[in-house]
Amino acid sequence: MILPQIGEEDVHFFQENGYLQIHHFFSPDEVAELGAALDQTVADKRSRIRGSDSTVSDDYARVFNQMVNLWEDYPVVRKYTFDPRLAEVVRRVSRCRHVRLYHDHALIKPPGQHSKETNWHQDAPYWPMQQVGALSAWIAVDDVTVENGCMQFIPGSHTYGRLAPVPLGTEGASVLKTIAETGVTMEIEPAVMAMEAGGVTFHHGCLFHHATPNRTDRPRRALAIIYIPDYITYDGRWDAGGAKDLEAGKPFTGPQHPILAEDSV
Ligand code: SIN
Ligand code: NI
């Protein structure tokens, strides 16, 4: 495996800021292959959560078409979800011995006037984990700009810890309001994650993040993969990854949560 070119300064940047952006992580051929696979999932009308009739509100659907655990059904998506280079970056920036898969999900922001912003939120409140520290890789499958809904991050906001979950698609709901209500005043200078298709951002589960509505005439496609560092245990709540046989207080194990990168020493 060709190891990703990330150094100690990148690890430090992630720890300080809660995110890392790597342009041109995947080649144009790779991203075209992944894009075709995502288009197939849409053509197949793949359910949001495999084997479940879980539906979402119209407002949520205007934020994105979200499909979880595509790797189980689509070998091409599996190749990217299990990509050892991605997982190794995650392992290094989170300074742990190994990382497991939580789940992947396509996040396809629909185009046009009805497209909605991805409300400012943190991811960690939605995940059934006792500790914080899980993180995501977000692969741009299209070129992303503010116009079609690229991600925006508040550097350093992961240090505020895990706050209440924000209902995505609900007008006005925002983690920025939640934090203001606690009396904390913070600088709101978003880092805008515009990049070409094939670029990847990594973000900590407590980082405040957001995406503008997609005002173009084409969907904005992304594949995000969520990883669990070795020190994290299951908290007993419902698991969007659909995993069975997890025990509260114990690590995530079993075939749905394989180790994707491991320290070799
Ligand atoms: C988005 O793709 O618009 C948001 C992704 C995320 O919330 O992690
Ligand atoms: Ni998120």
C-alpha cells in the first residue's frame, strides 16, 4: 500500500482544528467509478437503511438523499469504504492503534430551488457511542463549491464536546444556537471546503459543520465513511448501521464493524 502523504503537522492540524482537507486523494478514474456506483444506487432506489422501511420527512429529503451501508450491496462502494489509505489517515489523525468501520453513507444533495441547507450540526450526538472521537471521511464525488453545497467547518469547534442533536431539515435548527444558549460566545469564521471531485475532508464527530443548499441543476454527490477509534464503546442505543449483537459498554465488533487500519508495530 502506498501510504498517504500526511505528516505530524497534519495530525497536529486535525487535533487543533478538528478537520483535515486533502485535495486529489482519488484519481479522476477512481472518482468516476465511485460516481457510477452511486448513480446505480439511486437508479435502484436503494432504501435509506438496508432492509428497513425507515423513511424521512420531505424536509429531510431536501437536505440529502442518504443511503446507509452501501458497501454491503455494492462491491465498488465497498472498495472505497474499505480503502486502506483513507482508514490509515483516520487512524493517524486520531492517534489510535486501530480504527473500525461504523458505517458508510451516500449523501446526495438534490439540486434546485427546493434544496435545503445541511443545518449546522455535530455528528457525534447521533451516534450510539459512549466516548467522543469517532470521525468521518467525506469524499467529493463531484466538484464542490458553495453553490452546490460544499461542506463548511468551524475550526476548533470540536473542543466544545458533544451537544444536543440538531434535527436536520428543520428551519432555524442549528448547533450555533445551542452553543449560544449555553452562554458561550465563539468566533464564527467558517472554513469553506471547496474542492475538486476526488478530494476528501476528514472531520471529528464534534466539529460544527454545515453545507449550503445545492443551487445548481445537478445533484451534489458525496460518500462519507464513519470510523470508530479503538477506545470507543457502544452505548446501547439504536444503531443506524443496523448492527446486531452489540453489547452496551463493549467495543463495536462483528462483521459490520471490521478493523480497517491497524498499527503495524
Ligand atoms: C452534507 O453532506 O451536506 C453534510 C455531511 C455531514 O453532515 O457530515
Ligand atoms: Ni454531519
